[in-house]
Amino acid sequence: QKEVEQDPGPLSVPEGAIVSLNCTYSNSAFQYFMWYRQYSRKGPELLMYTYSSGNKEDGRFTAQVDKSSKYISLFIRDSQPSDSATYLCAPSRREGRRALTFGSGTRLQVQP
Amino acid sequence: DVKVTQSSRYLVKRTGEKVFLECVQDMDHENMFWYRQDPGLGLRLIYFSYDVKMKEKGDIPEGYSVSREKKERFSLILESASTNQTSMYLCASSIYTDTQYFGPGTRLTVL
């Protein structure tokens, strides 16, 4: 079993839709939960992160973590064609040199 | 502004060639990483370095080596390129090992 599971998609939605991207993980040692966004032919960039359980909002993006069920979500409100990208969840132990584990990414397409 | 650069965007090499991929960061970060990214497999860690001349193997180090002689530069070396090393190679750097800044990637094709 992989430490981090993520549906590869593609997920296609119309412009303006609310998008829900999800990951599950197996290691209870993860404390920080990162979301990276990767545009086509570019390197990933850190979008946002949360610590432990709960929600964090940043503009149209909300990251949610439920540690009891080991479930991570990223919600995008009022989705735009510019949000079309691959989204990678990446839980982190924070401590130690091998802290970060990437999911395989979900490809999102927002249709105008 | 944070900057990680990689020496080439696209590279074509022949089987058996020695290949050097260079990565430079201008943020004075201690940690640097090399990943490869393949469809369906996501990002896989090849090697990382937590200080000059210090390195540790990642998940898939076979067929690769690395060099970090200066803090800002981390090189990935394919000793004898093979077709199964055709991939996108991504370099990253970080202060904390989880908030990583990535370069644009090098798409390597081995013929």
C-alpha cells in the first residue's frame, strides 16, 4: 500500500464550479499537509499547507485535514481555466531529512 | 524572488552516454533534491543533499550519482544512460525539507 493515495483524474469541470481534490494517507506520523500545483511543462509550486487537523483558507482555496480518517482535501471555489493543472498532495513529518511524501497528483481541467 | 534553475529544458542522449544535469538555487538553502517524474508514478526521490558534500539516497538511486561541491549547486549524474531513464527530472531546494521550491525540470530522452 502506498503511503499517499490520490486519484489521478483527469477531473473536468465547468468554469465557476466548486472543485474537491482528495488524498488519503496511511502514516499517522504526518503532521503538516502540503498542496503543490504543477502547470503543464513546469515544476511544482507550493500552493498552501496546513498543520494538523482543521481548515485553512487562502482566497478561493481551502485545505482541509481530517487526521482521524487520514483524509486530506483541497477545495477550489469559483474555479477558473487558469486553475487547470495537476495538484499534488504531500503530507510531511516535518522532522527528519526525508520529511515529505508526494501523492501522484490529480489532473484538473476547468472548461471555459 | 525564489529561483531554482536547471541547466537544460530538453536533452537527448544516447544509451551508454554519461549525462550531467545541473541545478542551481539562489536562496542559500541547505537542502537540495533530485526527483524524477513519470506518468502514473508521480514524483520519486532519487537523491537529496542536506549540506555541501553530504548526500543521502532516496527511493530510486540505482543508476544515478550526485555531487554537491558548493551550497548553491547540486548535480545529478547518469553514469551510463539507459532508455528506462527517459523521464522528467526535477530539482528542488528548501530550508525545511517539506516546503520545497522546484526548478522547471529537464525532460531527458535516452535513445
